[in-house]
Amino acid sequence: MPGEFKDEDSRRKFFQYLSVHYVWYARFGEKGDGAPADVHPDNLRKEGKGKSNLYQRLPRKSKELQQNKEEYKRIADAFTDFFDLVRVAVSALFKLYLGIEYDQVSMFAETLPLGASSPAYPFSGFVLNISSCTWSHRDGDKVMCFVIPLGEFEGGQLGLYEVGFSFDLKMGDVLAFPSCHLTHFNCHFKGRRATIVLHTDPKGDAWAEKCNGWQAHVVRHGSTRDKAKKK
């Protein structure tokens, strides 16, 4: 069944793979711009609409994260040291080579509701892919994603179409690339293969900056970035 970390051949008949998203999302959030500040958000509805999804006014956890909390915690704990190492690499990569400030990526993860945190900080979460072999596609990630392969396998190269590169990634490698701008795919493989992908929902900017327009209704403590600026 898909999801078992075992030897696989992606060319076999009825091949399937598992992709589990342990991520905070802000996409499709209902905006509160212009909403009266003296009325509780739960009592506000958009004119002309019979229904409003109150739960989409705030950033929310992915369905997989909500339904698999124990598995999520075990994976996050197991990769704590590695996530810390990647965090250092991210800071250097963005600042030195891309001219991007660290807080451009971390701003959403720093302002999650109720003081929640992301183990993949500065990203808002991570994806666990088991035995993945994909068609060409692009993802809606902010700035860049980081891909970390696991297991022992042959094949499984990651291809970047527009630049004509193919990366034969093995366990211990880390690849960062702008998955929102480059069409990419995973080639066929044999063996035991998985990947961890760190990424951030770009729609989180609207929450980090103005709480999706609900700032008049939100009491928010200073983020890590705000506290650093005061020192």
C-alpha cells in the first residue's frame, strides 16, 4: 500500500506514492478589509453571501497535520537537528547569494495563531513524500523550497525543465530551487526512496502583514523578528 517505506519500482503496474503535507496554510483566506472594528468577526458576513467560512479567516493546519498529530510530532522530533542545520544554511544562502532577507521567508512562520511554531522554521511546514515519482509540475511555494532525499535507491533524479538540469540526489544532499518558477519532475527509481520538502505558503504574507485585513480584531504578541528589532 502507498505510504510504506519499502523497496519500490516506480515502473511497476499500479504504482502509487504517498505525499503528506504537514504545513500551515493561509491560502483562500477570507479577507476582513473594511470590516467594522466594533463587531465580532463571528457575527460578520459578506453582503450577498449566504455562507461564510469562519475557519478560513485565520491560517490553518493542513488536513494531514490535524489528523496525524502523533506521526507529525515523531517526524518533527526525529529531524530536529537536521532542521536546525538547514536553518543555518538557509540564512547564508538567502543573504549571501540571493540578496533576500531572512525575514522575507520567516515572517509567516513567526506570526502563526496562538503562538504556534513550525519545526521547519523559517518555513511554515514540510512535506513527506514516500516513493514519489511525479509528472512535470510547479508548486506554489514562496521564494524557494528545500528538498532532502532519504533512503537507498537508483534513479529518482530531480529534473528542472527550463534550465535543463538533472540532479542525482542521494541521502545527505540538500537542493534548494524556486519551485514556483521552475517546472520540475521526479524520474523513475528503484529502491527505498523518500523526500522531505521544506516550504512556505506565499499567501502567508497577507496574514503576517495585516492579518488578512482582520488586524483590528486580532491581539498579536510581537514576533521573533519584532523582538530582535527592539534590542
